Amino acid sequence: MTDHDIERAARFLDISVEEFRREYCVEMLDETILRDQEDELKSCIFLFEDEEGLAGCRIHGEKPTQCAGFPFLWRPRNVLKFCDGMRALEGLEPTRKEGPSDIDARGRKR
């Protein structure tokens, strides 16, 4: 994340830059990246699913640069191991039990 991304996201969450870095970021090599949820898919810490099964981003209003281009401007080399959307584009089966046919046009589970 850029310093500007961090400042915007911290302001959006109404916390200090220091608190945002401490709670939501990891320093790797010379980069600051968002923590993951430590789940099997290494989901973004800000990704959530509401009671209706709709997924969203808690900081979408100030989406960081690292998120804005995913997966079309950048992606990890192993993206096909965890991203069902990219798997679908490649004509592959989903990695999870729930595939695209289990999700309606609004992103809700059927």
C-alpha cells in the first residue's frame, strides 16, 4: 500500500495512520501490504460477507491501489489456486464447493 492509500483508509475508518498500520498492515521486504484473514483462501482483512451472503469490502470507499487493479492489472502467480473468478475465465472448475452456479447475479448464495 502506498502512504496515500494508508492515510485515506485510516481516515475512512476514523483511526490514526499508526493504528491502521498496526492493525491492518504487514511490512514485507520494503513494502507495506494488507494483512489477510488467515483463512484458507488468505482473504483480504477487509473482505466480509453479510447476513444475506453478499460479499463486500469494508473500505471500498477508499479502495487501496493494491486492490484497484486485481486481478487484471496485477495478480499473484498462483491466482488460479484460489480465485474462482480467474478460474472461470480460464474455463476451470471452481476451487470451492460453491461455484458460480451457486451465486446469483447480485452475488447472493442461491
